[in-house]
Amino acid sequence: MSSSVRHGSSRGQAWFCTTGLPSDVVFEVDDMTFHLHKFPLMSKSRKIHRILSEQEEQRPRRRRRQMRSSSDGGGDGAAEIEIEEAEEEEEAEPEQEQVRTGEGDGQPYSIAFPDFPGGPGTFEAAAKFCYGVRVELTAWNVAPLRCAAEYLEMTEDHAEDNLAARAEAYLEQTVLRHPGDATKALKSCEELLPLAEELGIVSRCVDAIAARSSAASRSWFDDLAVLGLRMYKRMMAAMAARDDVRAEARESCLVSYARGTIPGLSRSMRRRLASAPLSSEVEQKELLEAVVASLPADTCSGRVVTAKFLFALLRTAQILHASDAARAALERKAATQLQQATLEDVLILSYSSAAETLYDVDCVQRIVRYFLAEEELGGGEASSSAAIEEEEAVAAEVVARPSAMVMVQVGKLVDSYLAEVASDANLKPAKFCELALSLPDHARIYDDGVYRAVDIYLKAHPRLTAEERDRVVGVVDCRKLTVEACTHAAQNERLPLRAVLQVLFFEQLQLRRAITGTLLASSAGGPPRASTSEAVAWRGATALAQESQVLRLDMDSVASRVQELERECSSMRRAIKKIDGRGGTRSPGGRSADGGGDGSRPAAGGWRARHGCKFSTQVCDSHARNVVASRASRMGMSP
């Protein structure tokens, strides 16, 4: 049997069976018209057999074209009129290739199926099966053909080896044994409800997917993207109800479905699957909230539902304006894996009209707060110390405590985030300080990272008041700065004078402690012979002692220079008071006695040069400026 499709002006599309015999039954399925033969269909479908039998019994006999004689002589004229009408009908539809029955004794039968499961395509396949044409069963068409067989009553009770039995055998022996094929069949059931539900196709596909979701091969997980939200929820509920389904398998299904159905989930995630349906913004929001609701109640494994995935969901939730409950749940989930996040993950743009900053700093601050609450709840909150006694002891303690290492990783992430958002002109000092001080002291072994963020913030906000500047600089613990950071801070003109003096003081204090410890170690004798590592450490300590003696001399010169500056400042104050007392007496040359240009106040360059006041911010005279600059450039700090 071959088929051809012809476009009509009134009935849309028509499908003709070109077997050489005229069609005697017409089926209307949606916008398609099928011109077929009743006997092949009646032999396979009990429903068609019953409908055609009822129509044949109830159909009135059509008046045949006969020439009747009349007693009044009017019979010939009536016969001519009837023959002419018949000829006009035959000429009106020359393309319909004899839609009447072969004997010409009546119109073809007409049957309409407005709600046929699977639509015209499935009906065409069922009709071909009735004609004996081989129909290839696939994972996509087996469920529609099974429903069509049920609709047309093409069962074994009516005919052997019928369509219902063929579809059932293929479904059980092929489709349900492979979760990928079961997923495709489940997708096809979305247009077959409620008949597919009554036949148990939906439940069998869902159970097959859930039972085989823990298999080693998971290449079929990408096929989950074709499922609608209703079927996805049902599948996830079935997986959660089974004890033999591992949590990692559920998470893999969750991630695969989210990646395939929600466009723009992440900057780096792969593109959506071509087979996934294109959803509107409202549908995407509903999908995202459903994915969030499917997240495990406990802490995720981190291998499948990673921090990158969680922050990508959170970023998308901000774009789609998801519910507050969904965003709060995502923030709490992201907090459990904050130590695995990168700077790119936490840089979430602000999509609220009320937000002033480019990035959503409040969101990150809430995540950090949730993280600290989880650490405290789990007993991972380490005891904070007021000062670092020995850097080596602190480092050893951090390595010994996994929770402390996690805290240090989060501290580095927060410092990097602060450095990134510090250049935002709309970031208020209070919000900057609040985020910087949200972490405990033991979250930072060194404060170099937060010092870099403070330096960037001061450079981007030159109009801060003295109080705001002191508050911003106060987030840095000068006792926890490295030598490179101290060198940079000592020359940083953006820092208040009090902060510079604190840096110099604590740097000198650290040097004295290092010198004292080195001298005690050297006085105790040479390195022990038992351990090579200890010998190397002793030689390093000796070298440090020599360098510390040089630095101590430099610090003594710095201290003497500070005292000299204090004496010069006192001298300048006395000179200024003396000038104010004279009332700005002018010299004969028209200039003021103090060197000022207009006689109102002294010129800054004049009295500074005369009193020899040179405010050099270099820490150590023995260090050349190029060395300091190279260290600052390695830290990424601006001189």
C-alpha cells in the first residue's frame, strides 16, 4: 500500500489509500481526512466493525436512479433531471477517485475520531497495520500505538496477533528494560493522558526508570530533559520512595534535568539539549522551583550537586525572580559548600530595582552567615585567639583541624570577593566592614587579602570622612600582616597616620620576637645530627638571625627618624605660633617673613624646605624602592 497527501481547500489535508480500489469509508482525525476501505479495518478493529455495522443498519436506502413511467406522462422529464444531477456531482469532485462505492449504490461511510490518542500520525500507523503493512515500533511510538489499539479495540479477542499484543510485547521486552527508552516512552505519554495512565504505561515507565537509575551507565540522564514538569516530579518521587536508589543517582538525575530544561543556568555549563522543550519565563521559574524542592534535605554529596551548580541555580533564581522560599533554600544549600566555591561563583549580579551595587553583596553576606551557623551547629567553630603568638603554631593547628581549614578557605574566598566589589562606588563603608568582620579571627592566618581589599576600597572612595576611613582600615589586623604587606602599608599614603604607626610598631615587635627566638636557638648549640630536616631548619634560623640583626639596625634608624620628625613637628608648631603672633609681617621685598606669597599664611613649600621636613614613607633605608615595588606588584597592590 502506498499513500499520498493532497491539500484540499475545505478539509485541510486528505490521505488516500491507493490500492486500486475505491474508498468506501472516510475517517476524520483532527484536521486529517483518511479515505480507506472498511473490510481491512473491520477485520482488526472491533470498534470500527461495530460502528460500520450500526451505520449500515441505520442508514436509509438511497433512492436509486431509475426511469419510472407515470400515468400522467411526466416520468421521462423526472428521469432526465435525476441523471443530470448525478452527472454534475461526478464532475464536481474529479480528484476524489471514486469516493462512492464500486457498485455506485451509495455514499461512503463517514467516521469521526476527534479525540484519537496520538493524533493523525498514530491513526495512520494503525491503519497501515490493518492493511498488513509492517509498522516499526520505537520507544517514541509504542505508547501512542498501545493507546490507539485500546481505543480501536484491536485486541486478541477480535483478531490474532493484533496491535495491542504487539505493542505490549515491545514495551515489556525492549522499552522498560532500558531507562533511556523508558524515558522517551514516558515523554510520549504526556499527550495520551488519561488513557496511558489507565493502561499503566506511565507507572511502569516511572518504575523502570527508578529501578535502573543506580546503574553504572548514566549516559541516558540527558534524556530526562525531554520530560515535562509533571512527569519529572513523579519520577523523582518514585526514586525517593525506593531504598535501593543511591543519593548520588538522584542528584545526577536532578542536575541533568536542570541543565537540560533551564536555559542560561550557568556561564560555563553546556548548551541546552536540542530535544528539550523551549519554556517560557514563567515555566522556567516553575521548573527551577521544582528542582530546588527536589534537592536532598540533608547536605549534598558535593560530587554531583556541586557548589558551582548551586550558585548557578541561585543566580538563575535571581534572574527569574523566584520565590523568597526558593532563594532562601538555595542560599542555605550553597552555604554548606561555600568552601568549594570560586570567586566567579559568588559574583552574583543584583537584579533588584532597589539594589545600588553591581553585585548582590547582601546575598553573599547571608550565605556567609548561614555557613557560620552550620559550622557552629556542627561543632566546627574553632576557638579564636586575640593575637597570633607564633605563625608556625597557627599553621600547624589549621592543618590539624579540617573544620579550621574549611574556615580558612572561606576566609580567602571572602577576601577575594571584597577585593572584587571594593571598586564599586556605591558600596557603603558599613556594608564593606560588615562583610569583612563577619568571619572569626581564625578564618585568616594572614590579613594580606583583606588589606588588599581595603587598599582598593580606599583608592575607589577618596571622599571618605576621617571616621569612615578609620573604620574601613580597622578591619585589618596589623599583627597578621606579612613583611611584604607591612612594607606596602608603611608606604601607603591612603592609610591614616595612626594605621601606619601601628604597622611599624607591630612589625618591629615581630622582628624582635624573631631575633629573640633565633638567638635562643643559636645559643642552644649546633643543629642535631639525628635529623636532616632539623639541620636545614637550624641553618635557616641562623640565616634569619643574621637578617634580623640587619633589620633591627634598620628599625632603630626608623625609630630615630620618627623621633627626629617629632622634634621637627614641635619646632614647626612653635614657628607657626610665632608667625601668628607677628600678624604676618612683610619683608621689604613684598614677601612675608615666613616665605609666604600673599602674606596671609605661610607657603607650604617654604617652611617645609626651611625646616628640613621630609615625609619619606619608606620603612627601611637599606631596602631600595625597586625592591619594594616588585613585592607590591607581586601582591597585586597599588603603591
